[in-house]
Amino acid sequence: MSENFNDFYYHHPFQDHIDHGRNSTGAGNSSAHMQNSSAQNLQVIDQSNSYLGFTGFLHGGFDQSVPGSFGSSSEAFYAVKEEHKPAVDGGENPTTPNSSISSSSTEAAAGEEDVSKIKKSEGKKTSVEDHGEDSSSKKDGSKCKKKGEKKQREPRFAFMTKSEVDHLEDGYRWRKYGQKAVKSSPYPRSYYRCTTQKCPVKKRVERSYQDPSVVITTYEGQHNHHLPTSLRGNVAGIFPPSMITPPLAMDGPPANFPDQEMFVHQMNPHNIYGYGGGGASGVYHQQTSFARDNQQQYQGLKGPKCSKEIENLEGWINHFFNSEERQQFVLAHLLLGKAALRHSDDSSDDLNSPLPLMSSWRKIHPQISHIVGPQFIEFTLA
DNA sequence: CGGGTTTGACCTGCGC
DNA sequence: GCGCAGGTCAAACCCG
Ligand SMILES: [Zn+2]
């Protein structure tokens, strides 16, 4: 009952020296086949309230008609957050889901270590080992950076997921290539790279030091291949095959997709893993509801106010929905974001009613097939 | 053995 | 220039 998640509030100045011991690092369960740790732990997530917030935080994506003085460079920050509680077992016990969207005007300050600190250069590796014979120095700093060929940071997508498992299964295979201690956090950050050859995608995984139950996964880059067949089954049930296929088929997505995105998302791993069963239709199981009284807790969250943001979001939702884009997570989050957005913006609706109403979701996106219970929605993306 | 994880060294950008 | 912090590398391990 102790809702200690009020600190979800993203970035935080660094003045918390929470160096209480060090969490046992990697936790080791990073086996490619998640199953093991996925299911059991999620039970832990037992909040008494549910809420969802959406934060639109962009800059550079399009004219900064957004009031607040956000970010600094061309960064965008979106945050969708939701808390849920496994009210499933045995059926559902709707606990009077309140609905509300937190929207404060705080400079969301993109996650300090996640988004804002993205540096531009990192292409240091030199795959050309042409040096002479000696070259005793290992990697040596003499990297011949190809002129202006510096790889710029690609879009990043960060997800905050409430989970006991550090490394969440997402359908792709990853190889860990590093781990570092995070500045003011007892938890380490792990670096992974997609094992598919030639695929540039990387991701970082770290546990929030503010809320240890939350895992922050940051993806960088786009896969240039489809999901490994071996693992496909695990997510096939979540997203339609059409979204797991060729990426390059993009038909000109809205040009204003933010450079970086931050999604604060909390979902039940159960939905992801345990869902593969179906495999037939793409279903994204998401529990959602709103709690208005939590509102003030999220000063860092705010709903988008300018219609531009909405259009932008809309454009992307459609894009990901219609194209072969396989950013399933992105779509899921965009939908969630839109839902939140709609709710906050459209205050004409009674915020007291739970969002999970067919009519509500229909408005958000027509393709959503049906809803399961007041706190559980089922997006059938097909 | 092949493929993934560990883990300390090494790089690099940045602020002081 | 130094030191810090985020990122990478890669040799040493681990494990099926
Ligand atoms: Zn990949």
C-alpha cells in the first residue's frame, strides 16, 4: 500500500547519494531466454493505484511552440508512464479506477543520464587494424576517424518498465558488451548490442535508483533485420507479423519524429512473455487506468498542449501502424501516449470515468479491437 | 569449441 | 592538464 512510486518523477538532480550498498550487479539472469525470471517476479508489482501520465517534451522536432523552455538541443522527450497492479488473478477486481492525467508544467528535464547526456560522438572504433607490426598498445588511441564520418547518435527510445528482471526480453538477441557503475546510483548500467551481424542497434539497461523496481531500457538505432525466428514466438503474439517484417519499407514517415524519445512505461512482463501463446493476432496487452489523485506527484510529467504535438504523435501512430515498421514498442507507447494526451487535453470528458472504455479507445485508434475489463485493455493491432 | 558474460583497461568529451 | 563519467574493447571466463 505504500505507494513509494511517487518519485517516478524522472530526472532528478544529483543530490541523492543513495549509495546504500551496491545492489548485486548484473543479477546474472541475463540468459537470452527470459522465461525463467519473467513470470514469477512480476507478482511483486502490486500497487494500489494505477495511473498514467504522458509527457510531451520536444524540441527541434518542430518549432518549439511549446511554452516551456525544454531541453536544449534537438532532443525530444516523451514520457508515458503508467502504474498498474496485477488485478488479474482469478478474474478481475476493478478497483474503482480513477482517471486522470498529470500535467504540470515543469521543465521535464529529460532524464539526465539517459537522454540529455547523449553525446554526439562515439564512433571511435576502428575496424581497420592496419597498423604495423608492433602496435603494442592495445586499441591505442590512434583511431583514424574518417572525416566527418562520425556516427551521430541515432534516435533513442527509453522505456521504464517496472520489473524485477533487469534484462527484458524484446524478441531480439543481445550480447552484453559492457557494464558500468552509474554515477549516483547503486545500480550498474549494462550495455548490449544486437547480435545480428551488421545490426547497429544497441541498448542500455539500468535500474532506476529512484525506484529500484523500475528498469530503464534505452534502445538506440533501428534493427535492419527481422526478429530472430527462434525468438519470434515470444513476441509474435504481441504484435502482428506485419510489424515484425522489413523495416526499410518505410514510406516516408513524418519528418518530424523527434530525435530522441523517452518513454516511461511500465508494463507487466507477463504480458510480453506469457503472451506468445496466441501467436495468431498481434495483441498488446496493456493495463491502464488513471488515478487523479496522484496527479500532483508527477510534476515532471505534463501533457502535450500544442496541437502540433498531437498531430505529430498522430502521424507517427499511423505510420507505425500502417507501415512495416517494426518498432512495436514505439507504437504501443505512442498509443498510450495518445490516450493520455487525449484524456488530458480533452477535459470535456469526465476524467472520472476510466479510460478503458471502448469508445474512448476507439477514438484513440480505430483499430483497437476490444477491451478486457476496466483496467485491462487489449489492443489488437491487426 | 562456439557464443555469451565478466571485468578491468582504455577512450573521449567535458567541466574545472 | 586533470579527473570524472559515460561508453567500448577485449582477454579471460563460463557453460551447454
Ligand atoms: Zn538487430
